[in-house]
Amino acid sequence: MSSQISPGRFDVLPVVVKNIIIINGLFFLGTYVLGSNFGTDLIKIFGLRFPAASEFHLWQPITHLFMHGSLNHILFNMFSFWMFGSMLENVWGAKRFLNFYIITGFGAAFLHYLIVYFVQLLPLLNNIDLEIAAASAGQLTYLESYREQILNMPNIIGASGAVAGIWIAFAYLFPNSTLYLFFAFPVKAKYLAAVYVLVELYQALQFDPKDNVAHFAHLGGMLFGFLIVKFWYNNDRLNFY
């Protein structure tokens, strides 16, 4: 591997990883402080809405990556992000790693909303549009309001998609690294990655309305993460920023 992307020493908490963890922590703290004391819902403001919704804002594709709905959610994401992201940032450098993180986060959101639109939203919107075409003046306001409510309903938060991309990149670069499942069972990274993909795919295809996890976002992060790393290393783009 070229020294252009290899640091002189291993940093346990490199700069991008450190700052992203801090930002996530501040957003999480702000969510509960402002929500409890002032009634301000940061998840509503900073979570990512469907781009055609009235509550969508240009900052949301970035800010949704720093929002988490529970302590378990943020702790699991940030632990995984530090564990695998630190290795990648040490190997790639800060700029390359930050670009990878943002692109995989965007890719995760893109795949998630692509599936949500065609599988969930579009059938509902088509039915509403048919009703609007035949509606009386009294019904029109309600139907248009209902249509807007449907568009605003999806809202994704969390770094899980980007973290999934980081995990896949780690498994691609270090496939024979031994990881300890549940801190007890040694498994090579490449096998664990394969199981992770299959489990997420299975859960995603269930389309369970009670499942509050954005499995297609995880798969999107994995897909974009794999494609980016494959492109970089196949084309020897060591200076990509």
C-alpha cells in the first residue's frame, strides 16, 4: 500500500472520528435538553424527510447523520464508528475518510427513500390523486392535506447507514481480521460481513411496518461503501479527496 495513504503512527482517536463523535453527542444532548425544557423537536427539524415533502430542508441530508433516537442507538453507532472508522482514517487520512463517510451516508439515505417511494408512498399517492380528481370542493382541502401528511411522514435519523458502509470497507480491506462476536466467538471480518448483509437484506424484505429500523439505509450504506472502495483500489486513486 502506498505511503501516501498510510500514516506514520496509529492514532486511537483520529481527528475526523473524534469530531464526528463529539458532534453526535452534542446533537443527542440538545435533542433531550431542548425537547424536555422548551418543547423543540430537533428530530423533526434535523431528521431527513422525503425530498418532495414540505418539511424537507436542504440541511437535512447532512444533519440526519448526527441525530439519534435513543441512548442505545447512539452508543452502538458511535462504538462501531470508532472501532472501524479509526482504522480507516489511519489508513486513508482525514479528508479521504470524511468524504467516504458523507458519501456513504448520502447513499444510504438515497436507497432508503428510493425503496420507500416506490413501495410505500407511490401507491398511496396514486390513490389520493385519483380521489382528488373526483373530489368535490369540500373534500379537496382534506385530500390535499392528507397527501402532504403522507409525504411528510417518513423521517430517518442516525449514522447507521454510513457506519454500515465503514464496516463493509473495513471488511474489504482487512477480510481476514479476527473479530470477536459478542466478545467471545472469533470470526473473520469477511464472514461476519457476509452474514451482516444477508441479515439486513432478509429483514428489509419483510417490509414489517412495526420495524422502526431503516434496513434499506443500512444496505445502501453497504452498497455505496463497497462500490467506493472497489473503485478507489481498482483504479489506484490514492489521492482522491
